[in-house]
Amino acid sequence: MAIAVGQRIPPARLAEIRNGEILEVGTEELFSGRRAIMIGVPGAFTPVCTEKHLPDFVAGAERLKNGGFDLIVCLAANDPWTVGSWAALVDPERKIRFLSDGNLDFSRSMGLTDTRRDLYLGERTSRFLMILEGAIVQRLAVEPFVEHLTRTRCSDVFL
């Protein structure tokens, strides 16, 4: 069952590439005392995420931060190096923080994974948008996995 509004996200270790090295990032420390947006995506370099989903968030990052969000995080189910390379492509100015949940420990613990073997994706993070106050879920929208390939704009679902 997916995490629900009002619940605390589970503690987990995520990964980020900085200066070519893996940096572990704890969810409790990351979100403590912050108003944040977490964007979950099934994979770095996937066409919809790269071309239609993330550009809206990157373009709107300043507006979101001016609107009271301290942090915007994109969570992807890939290894940290892939997520880092993808981040450099889609957000060269690093307006958003890109984190790897390559082992899916965090996504599974929140009940936010999907499987699409027919697309050779295996188990992945669901596409979702979560608004957090501290580590408490204030809003959660999860897009059905079957629609991942046909969505034209993330704002149609999330914003």
C-alpha cells in the first residue's frame, strides 16, 4: 500500500554523485525542517521523463522556490552515475537536486513502485509528485504507470 497524506516518509539512504564520488543522503536529514517537492520518475533518460516531465519542473523551479518550497528533489530508480549524467543534461544549472534510489529501498518502503517487463524496465519508482512539510506527506499524486508513455505534460497530472 502506498504511503498516504499525513504519514511520515520512511528513513532511507539515497545516493547522489558529487565530484565523481557517491554521497549518501539520508531522507530524515534531507527533509527535516524543509518544505519540499519530491518528484519520482521511473528512470533517467526515459523519453517522457526527459522530454516532457522534467522540463516543466526545471523551468518552474524558481517560481516554486519563490512560492515557499525550500527544496525540489527528483528521485530516479537508476544508479547514481546515470542519475548524475541525466541531471547534467536536463538541468545543467542544478535547480533541482537529483537523487538515486537504485536499490529501490525507499520507493518500495513507500509502496511507490511499478513493474513493466514488456518495456524491459523491470521494477521502477512510480511517477509521482509528493509535497512534504518536514518529512510528512502533505500531498501525493501518483500517475498510473500505463500512462507514463502517453503523458504530454507533467502539469496535466501534478500541477
